[in-house]
Amino acid sequence: MAAPAPVLVLLPDFGGTPQASSRANDGETNVLGLGLARRTVMAAGRAGYERIYFLARDLATPTGITVIADWTKLAGAPQPGPLIMAHAAILAEPEWLSRLIEAKKEPATWAAKPHKLIMVAAGAVADALAVLNAGEGAYDLSTAQERLERHFGPPAEIPVSIDPMVVTTSRDIDAAEWRLLRGLVKDTDGFMARHVERPISLRIARRLAFTGITPNQITLLSVGIGLCGAPFFLSTYWLWQTVGALLFLTHSVLDGCDGELARLRFQESRLGGIIDYWGDNVVHIVVFACMAVGWSLSIAASWPMLLGVAAILGNLGSAWFVYWRTMHTKKKDDGPLFTSVATVPGQTLARMLDAGSRRDFIYLVLILALLGKSNWFLVLAAVGAPIFFFLLLFLAVRERFQPA
């Protein structure tokens, strides 16, 4: 039988500063387009919390969360899981919420991070609720901790790796937004993506978070810009090639925004991942085709078309093979739809192929375009794309026959 899911209760902390108490009471502080309470509900649900409550008595309460007036609502619950109490103005993130319920709570009965978190082991929840509900009841985090400490003794320490932020001032809001944005940077980002594109895309995503624009709309805009850039590679003139390369790069930057916006708003979807993945590959294929046609027309010869066919078939074959092997059965709850070209992504060849699938090559296209030589990139693609495809086949065969 699966262990009971943890229960999360948000409540103010009157033991903190007056600013903190006031901010916690309204519960409506907005961070990147979502109120704190709503963000907590979404993040905690993603982390595996089935029941999330806001404890309030004679206080303004946020929308989008179940409000309880006292602890009796929880006292009658069958098979209680661990009880976690958090500051109402806490910045909820799925990562630390997941680590919190995975943290070892035994032999300690309870643990605390003052003015932020309290965690009560499942076996002690019934006693804890009785203590919290006794007399006039505990309606703020500091009072709850004082009561539990008198009853159970000093708390254990919550692991240092679990260090959530409480948002109490306008300065905190700014810091909280950048904390969430920095968490969007992927370990799989290429060098240029991490150091050039992410700083730009994160700032764009920060602005978009407060609008009604959806991640899928950003994806379609990104694909449209990439397709608009492709025809510029029909020209042999360096200026037009550079315009095409800059539009190609803009496509790449915006392509980071859709995923960032989806993760900030908890709007990830399988459909969005599929549109994003195939949209990128369609842009690449059309760019290769335009390079080939432009080169062929400029020299009145057909052999550049063969280079284009090789690049396109290699790209299309690799895209379809990766989708079929690693993506077509993946659910949105498993994380991003595309994370690696391999089903076992830790091996040396898999890491090399993952690095090869990153889009830092766009900067080479830009450099060559400035010289009016973007067709040179087509030669590299015509050789590299088929090799990449055959290495994917080799990796798949090796993974299949590799002992578990």
C-alpha cells in the first residue's frame, strides 16, 4: 500500500515582522503572474501533495485554495500522511517541496525551519493536531512551533538543502522572480544558449508572465520568425544572409521563452512539447532547403541540391527517430518532452550526441552569413546530419543489447 500523501497547510507568522504578517494575511502577492497561494497549490500538486489548505480565522484569504477555519478539518482524516506547515507567503517550488517529503523524518517526531516551515511525522500528526487545536487554537506559524516544542521537545533541523524563500516586501518579490527564473536554466543548455540566449529569453519570459500570451502562441511566433528568415538564404549577398541568420537566432531565443513561460505558469503540455519539437525541426529543414536552392541557382548547377537533400534527410531521420524512441510515449508529468536523444543519457556517446543536438550551430551560421558564405554551413550539415543519424542508430542498438 502506498504511503499516505503529505498534507500542506499555509498559515501566517505573527512572530515575524509586521510587514511579514500583513503580507501573509492578504495572500495575494503576485509573483510572475501567479498569486503566492495559487503558485503553492500548483507547485505542491506537482510535487505530490494531495491536500493543501489555508488556515485563517477572521483574516482576508486568497482565492484558488481551500480555506479551513481550524485544525478540526484535519483531525478526522483517515490515515494521515506527514503534516507540513508553511508560511502563507512562502515561495513554493516543486524541487524543495519534493525534497521535503523525501527527507528522513525518523527518529525525529518533528522538524522546523523557524518562520518558514514545520514538518510533523505521520505517526505524530494526531497528537500534533490535538495540541494545535487546544484552547483558542494555533493560528500562526510561531504559535504552532511554540506549542509543538512544549509538547514534543526541541525540533530536528530541516536539511539545509531545503531553503525556501518568504516573500514579504516589494524587494522580496523582485528577488523571488529572479530565483524562479534562474531555476529555469537547464543543465542541458549549450554554452551559447546558457550565456547568450538564456539571459535574453528569461527577461522576455518575465515580461510575458503578466500577460495573457500562452506558451503555444510563443512557439508558433518563434517558428514563424524562423521560417521568415529561411528565404534570405536564397541570396548570395552577405547582407541578406545576415538578416536571415539574425531571424534564425531570434527564433532560437524565442524558442526558449515558450518552455520558460510554461514552467513558470505550470502550463506544460504534451501538445506544446510536440509543437515545439517539430516546429524547430521544420525551421531547420526549410533553412537547409533555402541554402541549397540559393547555392544551386547562383552557380547554375544541381549538385548543391544533393547536399540539401542529405542535410534534410539526416535532420528528418534523426528527429523522427528521437521522437519515436524517447518522446512519443512520454507524459507531461515525466518532465520536459525532450531531454536527451538517448533513453540512457549518461553514457559518453549519448553525452556527445546530446551536445551535438544543441543549437549553438546557429552562431556559426551567423558568422558565415556575415562573410556571405552561409552555403559552407550546408556542406557541414550534409555531412554531419547523416552521421548524427547513424550514430543514433548505433546508440539504440547498443542500448538494446546492453545488460540492464
